[in-house]
Amino acid sequence: MNWKGLTLAECRPGLYTRSMTYSFSAVVTKEGRMFVALCPELDIASQGRTSATATKNLKEAVRLFFETASPAEQRRSTLAG
């Protein structure tokens, strides 16, 4: 499953003047009664009771990563994936 990521301008308004959009993969698996969604490029995961909820939660986790991580950490994570 592929989904379009958020633009950096959305995540950190004022720091980015241009919009850059990244696309990331989401690997969703069922573990017991829960679904786990993983973005392997960033090594970020989330979960939910449905596949859609797990994916929604993963998107929020990725957005929060870009809001809070330093620019150096963002570069390391996006280049490592």
C-alpha cells in the first residue's frame, strides 16, 4: 500500500517556504485483534482496530515525526529508508 505523505510546509509552518511531498509505503498486518501499520522508510509504526484506523494513526505518527524531529534527524530518516 502506498500513500502520499504530508508536505513539510504542513508539518512545520514557517520553516519551509516550498512544499515538498514525500511518498511512503505502509505495510499493514493483523496481529491478534489489532492491525499494525509500519512505514519502513522511516521505521515508524502505529496500530488500530481496523486496517483503515491503523493507517490513519500511522499518518498522524509520521506527521508528528516531521513536526518534532530536527532537520538533521529528518534527513537521516528519509535517506536511510
